[in-house]
Amino acid sequence: MQMKEMLEYQKLDSKIKKIENEIRNSEDRKNASKMQDYLRDSQAKLVKLEEQSEKLVKLQKKSCGNIQRICSKA
């Protein structure tokens, strides 16, 4: 009886592996993976742009302060 159950288990396991491979290699899965990579890349770029924006705002405020000091001396 155990041998029969073992063979049945192996058959089911083989079917599961086949389905997993089909899913892994499907176009939808590949597209989803590409989209996840694109999203991660976009998020990283957004963080970098936000950092650059903050630096530019600080620089603008500093420049405005410098201009006001120069104008007040004139």
C-alpha cells in the first residue's frame, strides 16, 4: 500500500512541478517581472529627483538671501 501511495505522490509532485514551470515561463509572468523591475527603477529615480529638488530649493533660498543682502547694501 505504501508503494502505491508513493507512486501517486510522485505523479502529483511531477504535475505540480510542470505547472510551476509553465507559470514561471509564461509571458504574463515575464511581463509582471519586467513591470516590477520598471517600478523599482522608477521609484529609485523618483527618490533621486526628490533629493536633487531639495538641494535646488536650498540653493535658491541661499541665492535669494544673497541677492537681498547685495541689494540692501546698494
